[in-house]
Amino acid sequence: VQLQASGGGLVQPGGSLRLSCAASGSILSINTMAWYRQAPGKQRELVAFITSGGSANYADSAKGRFTISRDNAKKQVYLQMTSLKPEDTATYYCNAHVLSLRGLGDYWGQGTQVTVSS
């Protein structure tokens, strides 16, 4: 199983970005999918997660500005980020709990850099 994240980049404060993450491999089903982020010198933190049924939950820092969604048919998860702030600068990682032919596992994407700066 592999997760491939994309969509990061440089954006000005107040701007928007949409991150995508595609899962591939011998996947039978995907349970919870999530986005985490890690800023330099800080621990990785949960940004948002979404269940297989579409129920979404957000960190306080993301509420009202970020929206997580998923396309189960495409095995993809998205993070729409708006009103971005410099403190949102971090490497963003997607995560998925996957049932594959190898059993149940927790998988991570490679990370995509988001830089919010003027």
C-alpha cells in the first residue's frame, strides 16, 4: 500500500491550497483517513480526520478554515485549506488505516510542503 500526497506549495497569507492524497496497492478497504502536519522543531500534529462514512473532525487550529473530504471510489482524501496563516507552514502528511491483502495497517504519505509567506 502506498499513499501519494500532492498539492503543497507557497501561498500568501489569506490564500488557499488544496492537498490531495491517493492510496494505491492491494487495498480491500480504507477506514479512517487523516491529515497531519509537522512544522520545523515541532511534533507532528493531527489536523483533521474523516471516517469511512464521511464524518469529519478537526483540530481547533483547523476549524472553520480547513475542510477534509474523501472519494472512496478513487481512494483519495483531500484537504481544502483557506484563510491560510504563516503558522500553517509545515510539511503535511496524509495517513490512512487500510485493510489490505497483508492485513490491517497504518500508512503514511511522503509529505507535501506548505509554506505561507508574503
